[in-house]
Amino acid sequence: MDKKETHTHIPATSVILIDDDMFLLDMYAIKFKECGIAVDAITDPNLALGKLRAGATPDVVVVDIIMPGMGGFDFLETVRKEKLAPNAKYVVLSNQGQQDDLDRAKKYDVAGYIIKASAIPSEVCQKVLAIHTNA
């Protein structure tokens, strides 16, 4: 009896990526796809909330902090209050790296905090994969 090949590589990973900077969003989306990650790149946190409220179940949600309208912390607060995608890992990807930002992120039980300036896109991809597979 022939066995069908099962997942012998990194498990399939899906990510919702939220950043208002279209250039960065596209750049990260390309890198994530190159890493084998299915990515839904979204410029507006409200649109991401809509997808999560409609039942989207990503493995990881990566969110920027500083965005017009709803910022990343407001997004995380809403996600936690509404218990959206409770099995997803939440990761902050931001240029904001002050200690108070890190402390505030911890209050929302984020699985990772990546500083954009200190990680090239391929490293961000690897960190997100590590967070997904190790946590």
C-alpha cells in the first residue's frame, strides 16, 4: 500500500500582515511568500479586524504599531477583547523599540516583538516562522 507523502517540511503557515506603509507591506509580503508562508497583506487594521471577525484563522498576525487611525496597540486590544483568532500568535513589527512599547506589547500577550530597523525582511520571515513553530 502506497503512503501518500505527508508534511515532511515546515508546516504550512498563514500570516495576516498589517502595515500602513505600502512599500514595506509589499516587500515583507514577497519575502514571506518566498519563505513558503501564505500572506494576506493589509494596510488598514480595521480591514484586518473585519477578516478576523468573519472567521479568518491565521497562524500568525504581524502588526505595525504606528498607523493612522487605529494603531497596532488599539488593534491588539480589540483582538484580545473580542477573542479573535485565539490560536494565532501575535507579533509586533515596528520601528518603535522603547521599553515602554515592549512593556505595553507584553500586556497584549504578543509572542514576539521585532524591530524593523534591526532585521532584514528575510530575518523577519525566519523569526515569524520560529515563533509559529516553537510556541
